[in-house]
Amino acid sequence: ESEVLLQLVRRLASELGMAVIYVTHLLHEVLEVADEVTVLRDGKVEWTRQISDLDMQTLVSTISPDADHDSYDRATSESTGEALLELRNCHTGFTGPISLTVDEGDVLGIFGLLGSGRSHLLDALSGVRPFVEGEAVLKGTRYKPMTVGAAVRAGVALVPSDRATMSLFGSKTALENILLPRWRRTTRNFIRSRAREEAAFQEIAERVQLKPPFSFQLAERFSGGNAQKLVVGRWLNDLEPLSVLILDEPTQGIDVGSRLELYRLLKAFATEEKGRAVIIASSDPEEIERLATRIIVLSKGAFVGEVQPGLGEDALLALVHSQEEIYTTQLNGSHANE
């Protein structure tokens, strides 16, 4: 999908003579398609340069000068071998059947492109929709949440891909967004304690490195990366235990510095205490390779297989496209027989 868009941009510029302003956090796209680059940071123009004068390191260092981009190595397995979540021949109606085990300490990556069925699987795991077949087991107990609330009470929470419409309450404060599912933990006899709420907020804000750490600021006033920290921080706290944190396209629309901070938060959540794991779904093979300790690949609703990190981005894409070719061949064959 990305390559098709870049080709269209090139055609608009070269064949139709149009001027194109292309805004993106995907820096490889900048290097591929731009003639001139302007970097914005903290609401100000840092500089404008010709693409011939730039490389990836210069772009990254300008956008996020304080981040240590070499300090986060690709994830290594921290699994304890203790099964936390099991899926046994599960099917959503579109995705599956899938059988897999998520162990304590795992960061399970689910890789697939648009239409792969990733979101269907995550929805079933988080109570948005039921599995139509199969059985799920969480911490040794049958897991069949019929609502999102039931999933959260069981210890499973989802951070959806569409932050603006499905996760964030833009007209509410940062404090209200972070404490949303945990109000009862900061009340006594159903009476709110502002001091307790502020203390809980500040502890979470410090953990996720929220900038600025202002409890009163409206969520819509935060940058993309810090807005995502509000959503993730909602679950990365000690107010109520969580076993499995699920994220769909978690770094969509955020800069490279915030992306590295989020990677560290997720790995820490999975590994610093027993009985936790992370499931991350992404269409970005680089992200999956960098963050996941194990990877499953989906394509057109089918479970292609499980691979180990280190296989390489090109190999992941090849797996997906090979499955899509099989699907297209089968589809054309069925139409020919009609």
C-alpha cells in the first residue's frame, strides 16, 4: 500500500507538474519521494534542506535529538515457559483457525498487512467480538469475554489502532483519560479524592515520560506521541492488575523518539513482573522485528505460521505476499468455475 501511494505522489509531481506537500512520520518514505525536506519539532521549523544533503541518521537526530537511538536492541525472549494465554483452534469468522500459546514475558508480534485479519483477532481477544469457534484459556481458566469490560476484569486490555476515535477523549483532561478505567481505585465511599487522583496521575505520567506532565491539559492538546502515552498509561499502572496488554498499530503517527520510549515501556511491562505479556499487531515489519520476541504472520484471515525474530523484514513480507498469491489464485479459480 505504501509503495502504491509513493508511486502516485511521484506521478502527480513529474507527469502533472503538481507541487506535493507530503507529511509523514515514516522517514524511509521521506528519503524515497521528497525533493526538499522541512523538519518540524515542538511547533517550530528546525530546518529545510535538499534531499541530496540528507540521510536517515540526520533526520532521526533532528526529530528526536535527546533519544539514544542505539540503546534499544532487538528484543530477546524473556519467556518463562509458563503459559499465560492459549488459543485452541480459534476462529473469528474471518481470521483463523489459530492455535498458539503466549507465555509470561512474551512480546508476541502479529504481522500482517491491511485485510490480514489482525484486528478481527485482537477484537476477539479483547471482548469486542466473540470467537465463533475454538477455545481460549487465560491463566488456566477458560476465557470467553462477552464485553470489553469483562475482558478488562479478567486482565486483558486493548489499545486500538485509531487513537482519536476509539481510545482518546480529546475534550477530557489528561488525568481523566489516564484514570478512566480506574476511578473506583482512587475513591473512598464513592467520594473522589483529588489528591489521590493527582498522585496516581503523576506516578503514571513519570513512568511513561509524558510531556508535559500536566493533569489539567486537554488530551487533544498533546502531540501524537504523548497522546499515545496517555492511552497506554491508562493500563501501565498499579491501580489494578493487568495480565495481557494488546496493541494494534501502537506507533502509528508518532515520532521516532516516542516510538523508542513506547518500545521500552512495553518490554518492561512484559518482563518486570511475573504473569504478564504483550501482544502487538503491526503492518510495519521493522517494528515487529525490533519489538517482538515471537512472531505470527497472518494474511487474508489465514494463519500463515510462526517465525522467530531475525528472519528479516523482506522475509516477513515475502511470507505475506506468497499467501496473498495463493488466495488470489484460489479466488480466480472459484470465479472461473461459476
